[in-house]
Amino acid sequence: MRTPRLSPLADSDAWVQPHGSPSPTQFASGESIAYDVVMHVDPARRDFLRTSACVLGVVLMPPESSAANDPFARRIPKTGESIPAVGLGTWQVFDVAADATETAQARETLKIFVDLGGRVVDSSPMYGSSESVTGQLAAELGVKARLFVATKVWTSGREAGIRQMDDSMRKLRVERLDLMQVHNLVDVQAHLATLRDWKKTGRVRYLGVTHYHSGAHADLEKIIRPGDVDFVQVNYSLAEPEADRRLLAAAADSRTAVIVNRPFAEGSMFRRIRDKALPEWAREVGCASWAQYFLKWILAHPAVTCAIPGTRNPKHVADNLGAAKGLLPDEATRRRMASHFDSL
């Protein structure tokens, strides 16, 4: 599948609007989808970034305390290993191998991400050159050992899956992968069998399953219920809250770590709040921008381990990381945040 390209400094604020909504079958099969791309930065985030020099030094220092008292760190339920609560997605935004300017933007973004304590980077063979670019930049910056690298297998057949996973690890320049996930449940049982063997031999540390669409949540639940899957990656946001009906509870019950994709619903949430001011009461609970408003709502759910907004804008990656620092909303505030968003 040829991935669509974004404008310079593209990130999670880029509105990527399909010509019609792609079905789970389209996405899982790799069927080509046409996109329109529009760039927009919400006013609250723009205001925040203007003063980032004085704000970021306070709220985004690399975490020093343990997961027990630092919301920046979350425990992987099955092992207790800590990872930061905000990671970096690479769909589209790191698919830049053919463009030197965009690659330089991605390099600076990854550098800032790691400097500010970020570790989790998520990719896929579906994402064009993103795996190769991630591996190249991590090596150039000397940060490979500091990253928690996740990617996916996205093909049918055991042997094809093994070839694709070997290729992904080569592109990412790792001999042992932190997390390999079955992307969109494509041939999920065949690949999970391989990954269980790889985990025993040490080729991968964790295994997981993913999907981007609520229509697959029931299937994800069935797979994680037995408790032998380490991670589930799922869409969850104020615009797409369906995972809260059953799936997040199932993850908690089975001690499965949760990675949240589409935290901004592919940019549609920024379109919804265009030209609307961030409410003052949101600033009082630690939200410095709309992006932090959206991310803090997600991170306040106790089952969520990590959210992975995508960007190659260095200032925006800093803003995103800021969502995990300071206050997180309690349940009453989360309800207020959801009600306010629904009213827009």
C-alpha cells in the first residue's frame, strides 16, 4: 500500500480525510485509499507554543520519580517494566525517506522526543519508509538503546509473516525487538504462534495485537481475554470512546497493556475545535493546549498504558509529552471534558 504524504512539518494536527471512510476490510487488506490533507494548528496550541521556552523547561523535564508517583511513567502489567505514558506514532509523518528536508524535521523531532524523556516509538511495514527512517535516525542520534521500539506484522501466511518481521527488524536496526504486534488482526493466530516462539527465544520481548476501528473491538477482546497477549493497541479518544464499553475493562482484567492509537481521531478533533478557545477550567487542571486536553482525557483512564500521537513537528512532540506531566483529570472532570467536547 502506498501511504499518502503530508505537508512539511506534518503531524497529528494534519487533517487526513479519506474520500469516504475506509472499512476495516479495506485497511486490513491494504487496499489503496485516497486522501485529502489539510494542515491546521489549533489556536490554543499555537498560543502554548509561543511561550514554550518558559513552559517546557518546567513541565517536560525527563522523569525522575517512579511509576508509582509519576504519571509520565506507566507499568506494563505483566512485567512491571515502566514506559512513558506518551509515545510517538510514525504513520505518514516518518514516511519521508525521499525528502531530505522532511527527514531533517523527523530527526529533530526524534531528538527532542528522547531528550524530554520519550521512549515508545511505534511503526509498521504498512507505513512506507517509516521503519527505515526510524532505524536510520535512531542510529544517527545514538538513541537506539533508549527507545522502546514497536512495530507490526501485516501480511498473510506464517512464512510471509516471518520474512516481513525479519525485514522490519533489519530496517529498524534491532536484533531484539521490544514489541511486535499483529496489525489489524491480519492472520492473527498464525502470527501469534510465531511470536510466542520468538518470545521464548528472545527475539521479541513482548507481543501484541492492534486495530484502528471499533468494529474490531470484540475480536480484540476475545484474543486478550485468555491473558497470554502482552499489549493491545486500539483507537480511543473523546471522538472515538467505544473502547471504554468493554475492551479497556477486558485489558485490565487480563493484565494487558494498552497502547492508544488515533488519539486525535486522525486530526478530526482539531477540525472540530477550530477557532474555539480552550476553556479556562481546562487550564486549571493542567491543559496547556487542546492537544493536552485530548491526551490527558485518555491518559486518565487507569487501563491506558501509553498514547502514541504522530508528529514530526518538534514543538508539537514537546507539547504532546507535556500531557503526561502534572495533573490528570479525575472521573468527574473527564465527564466534564467529554460533555464540553460533545457540545462543540
